Amino acid sequence: MYTGAVSEGSGGTGNLTGRWVGTISDNRGVTGQFEMQLQQVGVNVTASVFIGGLATTGNGSYANGQFQLQFQWPGITIVVTLVGSYNPYASELYGDWLVGGQKGGSWRVRR
């Protein structure tokens, strides 16, 4: 399972429904395409996640500026945690991703 935790940045609560497109990079600078199709109803969030052309689904929540999403990366069984901020003014989610508490790299998506 992969877990995403995003805290809200500069203002507003907003609704995260929509397609988020960007990149995910590892600590060595290797970057890949990263997309999330989020559907938010109240505090519940469902997602289709696309990484390097592979897809998976996930479930989570978004309330009080906190975003949480769990999904299993296609073909890999390790837990990855996305942590970061939501900037509603730029329609952007961004932050670091962690494996076992260690920073593995960064990610950034926009609507």
C-alpha cells in the first residue's frame, strides 16, 4: 500500500476533484510522469493513479487541509508515503515521498 498525506498550504479548503498531472522524482534525479484522477465527495477521496504508464486505484480522505490516499503501486508491495502541501491558488499538490521514513524523492502535480 502507498499512503499519501498532504497538508494544505496557502489558504482555502477547496475540492480536490479532477485530474492532477506532474512528475515524481527520486533522490538521484530520475523523473517520471505522475498523474492522479481524484474524486472527492465530502471528506472521502477515491483515485486512479498513473505512474510511468502503469495504473492503480486508491481510497482516502481530505479534511481540514489534510489529504490521505492509500494505493498499491503496480507490481511493487512496499509502502510509500506522499507528504506535502496543497496550494489552492495555484491548483497544485507537491511534496516529498518517503519509504520507511526515509526521503525517496519529491513529487508535484497540478490541475
